[in-house]
Amino acid sequence: MKPTLQLRIGQQLSMTPQLQQAIRLLQLSSLDLQQEIQEALDKNPMLEAMDDIEPSNSTNENDVTDPNAEQHDSYDTNELLDSHHENDRKDASETQVNDYIDDNAWASEKMNGKTKESHHQSTGNEIERLTSHDANLQEHLLWQMQLTPFSLTDCLIATTLIDSINEDGYLTSTIEDIYTTLKEEVDIDIEEVEAVLHRIQQFDPVGVGARNLSECLRVQLQKLSPDMLWRNKAIELVCTYLDLLAKRDYAALRKYLQLSLEDLRQVIQLIQTQNPRPGREIGGASSEYITPDVFVRKRFNRWVVDLNPECTPSLKINANYAGMIRRADSSRDNQFLRNQLQEARWFLKSIENRNETLIKVSECIVEAQHDFFELGDVGMKPLILHQVADKVGMHESTISRITNQKYMHTPRGTFELKYFFSSHVTTASGGECSATAIRAHIKKLIAEENHQKPLSDDKLAKLLAEEGIQVARRTVAKYREAMTIPPSNERKKLI
């Protein structure tokens, strides 16, 4: 074919740096946004923070104008953002392992700090190092080991044992394996390893280094006063009949322990005051605090949405630097100021667009979930991204970005915006009920059940059907497991 030239007219969207910036700011969390703003203030002399000025929802930059600045075509950033689709990521739900005995019954006692003096300089440095930061479990145990009159051989054994203790406080290696490893280095007997382990189990927190739950509880119970009521029966139970307690076979427990129902209740209560995971008392993950992006308050019987002033940047164009831009000057310095001014304007426009979009989406969520704010989780309505996108006139990808890592503070707590989106189940009357509301109903029914005769999944499904919510038994089981609620046979309680 003979090569020819053809002229075609079409529209094409290009990802300009300004558009990329707008998309990036839209999906940033409040903390990341503050860091982005600080970096912009450090890099761009045209930007400055408005100190001692009450923040507003939008930034006004019209007070400063550049008569010779190049004019750029303005456009609606939302329309450009809507042209770029982003796959929604599904939040992975975490599954927790149930304890042998009632999950909510365990009461962990706080660690009692003990100060001990030592004449060794190395020990003093260790104490100073531990107090300068949050020590983990191994560091805490090694510190106590140095305060214990161990021989060099015992210190080697203790160090090896401590290295084999996990974050819950349990020994992950067997005594035989540790003995086999150490006997190649030092001349020891397996009884020495066992003796050092028993000494470590008396360290703080008591019970650390146990090989199983039974031993962990036994060590803690033996630490109690011998005169304490039901102490011996509790030790007998955890040493011999812990499997029956896990099965909630109270009849068999009464038979073997020769106790009345009330006495058995007292014994179980004593066991439940011990900590099945003593290692969790030391160290652990630091607390994370959430700064809400918007506040929802009720004013004059109407729910209103306001931006959080702490998350709303108060920025403006620096009038002094903007005034230094000279007419018809193409020098490098003048061109630098022009470029910085244009970047500052784009940054302010992107921030303003982010705030406006956040307010629009939040107001739409509050309007759609009005019953939630009035009644709680049971009033949650089915809501998907597409519904909000149609309501505010944006694309689903934009809604996905603006609801990611954004939090709403309400009288009922602080929730991520994505919390208000859920699938639906058709009710008997032909209506719809959200999955969140169904979980709330299930949680309420279980909370009100007879603990001695807990409700099965099939019974829960029937009770929901009486309320007009048609769900299968397997669906009830799925929702129950998602809330980490054990099945009926494990929820049976004596107390």
C-alpha cells in the first residue's frame, strides 16, 4: 500500500502531572495528606500556611493575582478523575482463634513493676536501656535472668529457653530438643534444663515458658496463697480435666471433682481470673490513633457533616513572592517564580477538590444511612459504591478513592467510610436488609440468649425469619464466624 497522511479528529485524555497530583491527594489519608502538605510548603516558596486564621472548607487564592501569568484552561477535576477506573480492594477480615474457655471471660492482671538493685554496671545499663523504650518479652525475661543468681551453665540454658518462647509466652521447643542442642556445648543433664525452665516460669509474668495451657494455668494458680478458697480444686481441674471444661461438660466435672453446681461455678471463676497468654502483658503492638476526616453532628433534628479543622489545610499564596513576578521578564529566576506559582495554584485546587468531594460523599452516606445514626447497626441500609456515585455525579473509582482510609466521627463512634457500604439480603416483605444489620441482629439475639441453652445457627435463622429476614443457616454461620462468635456448643456457660 502507498503510504498516505490522514487527519482524524478525536478526544484523548492525557495524564498530566497536575491530574496525577489530584488523584494522589484524593486517596491520601489525613496523616499522609499532612505530610504531603508539609513537603509542598518546604519545596514551594509560593505556598504558606495561614496561621491564626480559622480554617475554611475551601482555600481562597483570588486575593493574589499575577497579571502576566500564563492563562491555563480550567477543567473539572472530578470529570477527569472519573475517567480513570480503579478496582476496589476487598478488605480482608481477620480470623481469631478461640480460647479453650470463654473468650471474654479471661481477665488479664496488670504487671507489677519491681525495682531491683544490682552492683553490676552491666545490669544497670540494661535497666536503663529497657526503660528507654518498650521492651519485648525476650528482653524482659533476659533482664530478669541477669538479676537471678544463675551459674554460667544455667545462664546458657535460660538464654536458649527464652529464645524459644513465643509472644504468647509459651515454649515452642521441647525440653528434649533443647537438651540435645546444648549437650554438644556443655556437660548437662536434662533435669537441669527442666529445673531452669521451672525457674523461668516464676519470672514476671508468671506462667511464661509453659508448654501448654494446662501448665500455664497451673503455675499461675500455684502462685496464689495456699489459703485461697478453691485454689486446690482449680489446680486439679486445669491439670486433669481441662478438656472437659473446654467441652463445657459440667456434669462430668461435678462428678469427678465432687462439687455442687455453685462450688463448680466458684472454681471456674477463679480459673478465669488467670491469663492464658501471659506473654501478651509485655511489649506488643503500639496503639494506633485515628484522626477523623469529618464530623457528623445532629443540629436542629438534622444530621450535618463538617470537615475536621485539624485535617483541613489552611494554605494561601505568598503575596510577597507573587508580587516579585515581573512583567515581560523571561529570566530564569522570573520563570522559576512563574512555575512555582502555577504549581501552588494547582496544589490548592487539588486540595479544594479533595475537600469538596469528601464532603459530598460523606453527606450522601449520612443521608442514605440515616437510620444507622438514629438506631445503630440494626438500622444500616444496603449501600454500594454505584449508588453513591450516581447520587453525587462521579465515577465509582472516585468514590473508592475518597472513601479509602477516610474516617467519620459520629455519636456512635468513629468508622471508616467504607464501613457504611454493605451488600443486601431480600426480606420476606420484598424489601432489603444490609449484611451489617443482619450481623447486628444476630449479635443481639446471641447476647440475649440463655447461656445454659445457647441458640443454634438453625434457631437463629428461624428467629430472623420471624423478623422478616430470610437467611439460610449457612449464612448465619458465616456471619457468626465473621464476628468471631463461637458455635452454640462452645457458648454454653455455667456462669
